[in-house]
Amino acid sequence: MWPLTVPRLSLLLWLLCPGLAGQTLFQSPEEGWQLYTSAQAPDGKCICTAVIPAQSTCARDGRSRELRQLMEKVQNVSQSMEVLELRTYRDLQYVRSMETLMRSLDARLRTADGSVSAKSFQELKDRMTELLPLSSVLEQYKADTRTIVRLREEVRNLSGNLAAIQEEMGAYGYEDLQQRVMALEARLHACAQKLGCGKLTGVSNPITIRAMGSRFGSWMTDTMAPSADSRVWYMDGYYKGRRVLEFRTLGDFIKGQNFIQHLLPQPWAGTGHVVYNGSLFYNKYQSNVVVKYHFRSRSVLVQRSLPGAGYNNTFPYSWGGFSDMDFMVDESGLWAVYTTNQNAGNIVVSRLDPHTLEVVRSWDTGYPKRSAGEAFMICGVLYVTNSHLAGAKVYFAYFTNTSSYEYTDVPFHNQYSHISMLDYNPRERALYTWNNGHQVLYNVTLFHVISTAGDP
């Protein structure tokens, strides 16, 4: 489980899921899955929207919306009361300052014997002029009094509405609510299991997890670990490093506590490392050798040269940093992204056997690697950013299943203006990023149309 709520995925599903049509929003408090309303399409497919994870409250029968509206009203009332308090205090100070003037004027009028000199009359006239603003202040007092009466009535209505909602929500016992959530969650899981993979259509705003280390580095979780395993690995720097920190949980990583250190037998190059099924895959410094280091045994299980792959800043991403070789994991396995002289500097995507590190199959994408800011794999598709600086977007997609490509326009907010590591985690369905010394997460939006039985 994640020790803090981090948005990881937004999915738009088009699939056949009978029994889901018309369901209202629900949430699992354990995994945070949300299911929004679904509808039946004219062709018989079910359209449903899922968001992972959800908000921290369970919305039922529109009550969450009513509560949100009530909270907004309470906030408005509170702000109105603050304005009234400030204005009343200001006007009260003015009235007090005028009190002495009014008493003086009243005494002069009482002692007047009917004959007032021109000089005395002018003085009285001047004093009256000073009192003229008092009239508007008193009128404002009258208006404020009406406002207070209205606010009192509003507070009374709000209290009644909150009591009614509390009574209704309290009508369901904990076990009943839990059963309802579990039933809906089972439907969602059945729906999501049909999802498989999807096409990237959006990247969320960044979620900064921590600011730690130098300008360049990498951090990751194990893409194959069970959900209960939330260890985080941290590797600062882009060349000649050997020190890998393993944090017990993401929460520990945020706090900088509860970690152990691994000292690699060979130094690394670049930031394109990945942890997969208990092992770290990285590029050995000043070589095109792929190293598989096993954390539990603290040993190298296998290492192998990647045939023809450039290294030592021969074919890096646009930001440099010995980023010639970039290892990735998606739903279908382990990948290496690099280039060779034979491919004229264009990005090569290779499927690797995670046990032997042999190349299973390769694709020449035709995209020049030095023009790419960073890249990541989702569902067998290589997505390439056009820059590592501010204003970057996902600009190019290469589909290994069809050996075809297309230019895309998926913006994402490069908050700290210098990305030196960008990698997709299929377990969390999130993008992990090292951005100018900040460790950042992005959730992704995927779209997919799933063929069902009977479809052509």
C-alpha cells in the first residue's frame, strides 16, 4: 500500500460490463479505486470511467456533492462574518471619535441664549460638517443589522441540513457500508481486468514527493513486487556512482529514514536504471554492458554487452549525462532504449530477456535520440518527449506491435525545468521523474477500446 494518497491512474474504458450501467460513484478505502457512472452505448458496449485512487470520502446518492455545497456555504458565511466584524470595528472607532465632538456641539447649543454671533455660527456650521459622514455610517449599521439577521437564518438552515445528512449517513452501519463497497469494488476489478493496455492521452500535474540529491539522478520502485512491497530505490548522480539506497517504504523515503545501502561492484552510467523482480538493471560505466544486480544476494547475476549500442555520451538524450542506454519496464516486460551507428543515431527499442539479457527483438523507430528529451514505455509503445526543459510535451509514439509511429501532442508540466529521468511503472501506472533534484510523480490517462465476443 502507498503510505500517502498519490493519484496514479485515470482510465477511460470502453468495454462490455453488464450490470454496471447506472452505478453511482464508489470508492475502496483500501486501494482508492473509484467508479463513476457508466452507460450503455448504442452498439452494446458499456462505457465506464475509473479513477485510481479516489478521494478520501465515499460519495453516495449525491450526498458528497451536497456536503461540498454546504461547506462552501459555511465558508461564505464565515467570510461574510469576518467582513462584518472588520467593518463594524472600523465604524465603531469612527463613532467613538465623533462622540466628543457631538457632546461639545450639544453643550454649545444648550448654552446659546438665542443670539449667536457670526463667528460662533460659523464654528457650529464647521462642526456640523464634520458630523455629516456619521449619517452614512449609521445607515451602514442598519444594513449590517439586516445582513446579520439573514446570516443567522442561513446558519440555522445549514445546521438543519447537516443534521439531516448526518442522520441519513448514520443510518448505514459500518458492515453494511463495507459490503456495499466490496461488491462495487469486485465489479470494478472485473471491469479493469478486461482493460489490459491503453493509449496515452494525458499526463497529470506533477506531484512532488521529495527534493533530495543533486540535479541528476533516478528513483524507482520494483515494477514486479506485490502491492504490500513499497520499497523505494534511490541513486544520486549520473555517472561513476555505486551507492544505491533502499528505503523500506515511500513514507520512509519522504522522511529520509529506514534505509539500507547497496554498494554496486561496477559503477553506473546515466540515469536509465530500473528495478525489476528484485534486481537492478543498469549500464556499466564506460561500456555498453548491461548489468543485472540482485539486491537480496548482493551480487551480479548476469552481465552482457548490448550489440552495437553507443555509450559514453555517444548517443545520449538531449540533456547528455551518459544517457546512452535507458532501461524500462512496462506491462510486457523489460526493454532497452539506445542507438547504434548502424541506425544512424535513431532510437532503437529492444526487448530483453530478463534472465539472460539477450535481445529478443529490436525496432528502429527512426527518431533521432539526440533530439529526444526523455522517453518511457507503456503497453509496448515508446513515448518520446521533445525536450527535457520547460514546455516539454510527449511528442512522438512508436508502436512495437505494428512497427509504426505517430506524432503526438500530450503536454505535461515540467515544474522544475530539467528532467534527467522519466520512467513508467506499470504496477502503479505512474511516471517517476527526477526533475532538477526533485523526485516527482505523474499519473497517466489511458484510452482503450476492447473488442468483445461477437465483435468483428
